[in-house]
Amino acid sequence: MKFYFHKLGCPKNDVDGDTWISLLLKHGYQRVDSPEDSDIILVNTCGFIDEAKEESIDAILSLAENRAKIYATGCMSELFGKEMLEAMPELDGVLGNRNIPESFRNLIDSHSSPLHSLPRDYGDWYSDDVDINLDTFPYAYLKIAEGCSNRCSYCLLPQIRGAERSLPPDRIVSMAENLLQKGMKELILVAQDTTRYEYKGVKLPYLIDMLSGLNYDYWLRIMYTHPAHIDDKVINAMSKPKVVPYIDMPIQHISDRVLRAMNRKTDGKRIRDIVEQLERAGIAIRTTVMTGFPGETQEDFEQLKDYVSEGHFLHLGAFAFSPQEGTKAFDIPGFDIEVAEERRLEIEELHNHMQDEFNNGLIGEKKIILIETHGEDGSSYGRMAEDAPDIDRQVRVDGKGKPGDFIEAEICAEFGGLFEAETD
């Protein structure tokens, strides 16, 4: 039987998708690149914000035009599985990601239609049957924990994913070695909050130390950290061999009043202190901020804008608050979507001008580039250590290097986040 898998959402969702793909392949299903050629279609949905939900619905309706059976899995299915089946007769079933092995068994064993498989118990996402990260060479996402216990007031993830549960460190190292043996050149640690990782007393710094000691030539990148949980030990661990000088640390805001309302468990001073420590350590910072949170005043927004203008963040994503029913923030008065969007655009414009200056400052520098793809023009495309895949900048190199190669090249030009580089 042939299947087509459609991925949506974040890298954590991608890891879940790879779990589904691996289980299907190991049970004799054949993966195809086109939905027209498939017998079944799985859409790995995202349900984090309204825009993501709309994208998931559009994907389901579009793919349902094919003759194949179509199933929805992922976060939106966990939140609204029953409602999706009632509203979209195109669906042949909804499948939860809380316990993918159980949902998979229900998929292959069930003869009912529509299929409603949303296990309440949380299962392992690291089954020995799973061959993770199948699509992303030469980099791979390595999920070190599942769930979230932070309980930010705007976020549904604890309801979708459950409380934080960390993977045993020896299992993470085994998975990492498996990926590196296959030729992966970059491992990217992901979780809802990587800095909250802890398994029987082993915390993130020790895990980084274990992974950096593996005898392979590769990059190790840390994403989805939280400023409330970054300390000196985490920052010191990032100086270990193979760890790139880059951290993804969403601050969301800098106003103490807004941070309290968000239940971020930190304040503006701590964020400033952590950012200063990271900068002293030479670590490039990617962050995200949220505008228009209910009750955000003009003074709160000016604090955020002023802090962003100080130039601490090499990469920044800005999002307008999106009210999610079932969260505490949903019931907080004082939300204006137009104001939130205006402020988001203002932050983006401010940071875009600053990033142009950052980028121009690289002209003439020699950088190590990880080659990812070849273009039709014969050039190679890759990234610097200060850039994560898909969301950050790219470098086009003059034809040398194959995917997975590290090469040194001189940055000679930049156009809208794409650098031109030349080798000797």
C-alpha cells in the first residue's frame, strides 16, 4: 500500500512525522512523493495558532481531492479531533500523536470509518522501531523531551502534549550516533523547552557534554530554550567542541508587567542579564517576541521596541498575539488585533533594518559553510554556524562542495538574506 505524508508545523512536529513515516515503512507501506499516487494520505497538522489551524484545514481539503483515504494527525487532531470529523466529511479519520505506536496500530487494524484514535495515555516517541529524521540530510532534529510544564498563559501545548518528559540520556546518545553514522553533519536538539531537560538528575549541560564528546565531525545546535532556565552551566556547556555559537531563546517580551501576565516565570532584568552573558560568550541569539498581548500598553510596547533596537538579536521573529480558547490569556480583556498586528510589523521593520547592518558586516569575512544542496545553476547552497535551517540565512557558494561538506569560503555579497561566497 502506498502512502503520502504531508508535514506541517514545527521541527518537533517533524520528528513526530518521521515516527509515523518510519512505522509505515517498517510495516511494508511504500512512501510516494505525490498524493495522486497514494492509497492513504496523512496530514500532520499544527494547532498552535489560528493561522496554523487554517493552513492545516486548507491542506486537508486540498489533499482530499485525491482518491486516497485521508487521515489527520498532529496537534490540531489532539485538540479538535471530534470536531474535525464532524466538520470535514472528507476525513477518513483522526490520529493522535500522544502515543503514536498505539495510533498506528489502530490505523492498520481498524476497519471502521471514520477512525477516531486519540489515545489518552502518553507513549514513547523513541521506539526502537523508529528510524528518525528521514528527510533533512545533512541535518537532523533530535527531540530530547516531550511535553511542557511551563504553563505560559497564552499556550495550549501542555494540554496537547502533556507535562514535560525527558528522554534517557543514553538513548539520546544512541540516537545521535545512529544519525552520525548515516552521515548527518548537524544535530539540532529540540523540545518544547530544551533547557528544562532532566532525566534522573542529568540535565542539559551534561547531555551537551556527552554529545560533544562523540567522535564525529559535526555541528550541535540548541533550540527552543527558555530564559528562565538558562544559567551559567548551560552557557558554559555551549563552549564545548562541536556546539555552534547559536542559541534559540524566545524572550516574548521585556516588560515585567507583560511577562507576569504571560506567566513566563522571568523578568526583564533576568532576560537582560542572560542576553549579556550569551553575548560575552560570543553566542548569536535568535529570539521571538509577541506583540499585542491583552493589556499591553503603549509604554510596554515601547520598552520592547527599545530593547530590540539595542541590537542584541541576530535573528528575530515577531508574532501578534493569537487568542486560543482554553488558555488563561483567552479571558484577559484588552486585546486589539489591529494594534497587535501594527506593532508586529513595526518590530519586524525595525529588526530587518538592523539585520541588514549585521549582514553587511560579514562582507569580506571567511566563514565555514555546511553545504546542504546543489542548485540548478551549479552552485552549492548552505549555512553558517550562526544560522539554523529553514528559518535563517543561506549562503550560495561557487560550485564547490557536495551536501554534507564543510567548506571555507569568503562572503563577498548579500541580497535579502542570501549571501554570495567564493572559495579559494
